[in-house]
Amino acid sequence: MDVPPMHPGPVSDELLVLQGDHRFAYVWEGKLLAQTLRARRVDDMWDFMKDRDLHPCVVQRLRDTGFYRILEIGRLQLDWSVITALIKRWRPETHTFHLPIGEATIMLQDVEVLYGMHVDGLPVALPQDIREMTRGQYLDMLQQLTGFMPQDETAHSWASRMSLTAIRQHLEILHPDITGKTDDLHIHRYTRLLLLLLFGGVLFPNTSGNLVSLRFLHYL
């Protein structure tokens, strides 16, 4: 059965006023149709988890936080062609995907289904005093909650960001010391660093490619 050709772009740009500035406007003009985009990804988390099993006491604490399911899922194999197609269909004017079947967007329920995370309850908001902290104050909080103080100046960027690689390397040092006799303070510090690695490398990666915000410490 012959499938009729589908119109590649919006039939009308009356509402989609940013069409001319859309990064994929050239696709609608028939240019570079075979080129795919590669999404940014940070692999420090999975580099650390490779060939390493977490101690049951750490696993239990991660289960208590609700984030362990992400580690169980593991590194996802991304389909670059699908990602490219979705980017072509994303509209910044409406924050939705414009698909042949209609408009669609990503909701918290999708995160709940995919990652098994709870999305009910009050929204998380960062207090203003945390936003205004200096780099020294962030590093003091880091040391207090995790016992980690990076010596390399290149490990932290701006006031509130830190290199994921520095965190992973410190976790690699701590990992062999986690046993059934390890005290709770050490377990808590190890788990917090692991969550920072998880936040920066999986849940909240940013365009820097290798940094995590130390503002997450406020909630750890």
C-alpha cells in the first residue's frame, strides 16, 4: 500500500512565531536530512559503577531516598535518530512536541513511570540564603556533609559547581572501605557523594558536561 507523503513541517506558522529561528528550520528546507544529533551525556556515574557492587547498607539508604531504581535501570542506550526527530518536533513557543497525532509534552507522571520515582507532594524550592552562598561556604557544607574537600582548584567551577570526575575519584578511594562494620557517619557521607554523582551525571546533567551543583547538598 502506498503511503501518501507527510508534510515535514508546520502547515501554518501563525502561532509558531519562532519557526525562522528554530535550530531545525533547515530541515524543513530539505537540508542535511540524514544528519543526526548526539545528546550530551556524562558517564562518570556509570564509570564508577562498572565492576563495582554497592554494599547492602548503601543500597538500603539509596532505596530510602527513592533514587535506587535509577541505578537498577543502569546506563541507557540512546537512539540518536529518535532524539533528532524529537528535537525537530519540539516547539519552544508552546513547550510541546508537535507530532502528526497532535501536541505532546513530558510530564512528571512520565518520570514516575520510567524511573519509579515519587512525584507527589510539595514542590522543591531553594531558599534564597542558599542561592547567595559563597564558594567557601559551599565547600564548607560539602566537607561537613560528605567529608570531602577537593584540593585541586580545577575541581570546582564558579561558586556552586563541582567536577563530577573529582567526586567519582574520591568515591573510588572510599569504596573499598565500606563494610558491614563501617560506622553510619561514613555510610551517610559516601551515600551523599553518590547522590551528587547521580544528580549531575544522570538526572540533572547540564551543558558544562562535567559539573554538578553543590546546591543539592541543601537537600541531602
